[in-house]
Amino acid sequence: MNKRGDLLNNILGVVIAVIGILVIFGGAYMLYQKYVNQESEKAKNTIDVLEAKINAIEVGQSTEALVRGLPGWFVAGWGKAITTKPDKCFLSICLCICKGSAVQEADKVKVCQNNGFCRKIAGDDNFDADTIVFLRDNFYSVTIKKVEGEISLKENE
């Protein structure tokens, strides 16, 4: 009878230890997911603000948008005529916020296709060929300008 009681205690101890380990790993996973999703939500909010500002101004106007810094992210834009752009932007004017670092056009397209949030922009304007803004720490402003047939985004110093 003692052997049976010892076996029952050992099994109970193992079950409690497994449950404790699962709770610890589950809590760590939830904290990690919360951090990752928080960064994605900030990126989506940033691209939504920029899209709204661009759609709100007329040709010949400019405006400023306050942007939350997201280190490791950048904003890039493509016009209708540009053939090398993310598939998300097919046949439209598009502004994307993407996670990664890219300097070459092909790198921008690949990074934005795999790790980006894109918004289609209304109208027939195209983005300035140099439309890329690297997001850094803290808040700062970006000037958005619509000139005849072209939209530009420039980071304010």
C-alpha cells in the first residue's frame, strides 16, 4: 500500500510541475504577442494617419503629420506608372509602412510585400521617386505636399 501511495504522490507532483511550466510559458508567450501586436498596431495607425492627410489635401497644398517613431520601419510610396512595386499595390497608387531596412528599390518592394501594411491612395497623383522616410525614435513631423501630379513626403529636421 505504501508503494501505491508514493506513486500517487509522485504522479501528483509531476502533474503540478507540468501545469506550472505551462502557465509560465503561456504567460511569456502572451507578453511576447502583446509586444509584437502593439508594434504592428502603431504601424497601422501611422499609415492610416498619413493616408488621411494625403487624401485631405488638394493639389498645391501641403500639410504636416505628426508621426510616432517606429525604429526599424520605413514609409515608401509608389505611383501607378511604376511597375516594380509590391503586389499589394497592383495597378494603384500606394503608400506602405514596412518593417526592415531597404535602400535599393528591389529591397523596398520585397520588404514591403513580406512585412508591410499598404494603403491605396485615391486620385491620379504619383509619389515622388524619392519617397522613403525612415522612422526613428520619438515623435516627429513629416511634410506632405501635393504638386501637380506628384505627392511628396519629407521628414522635417
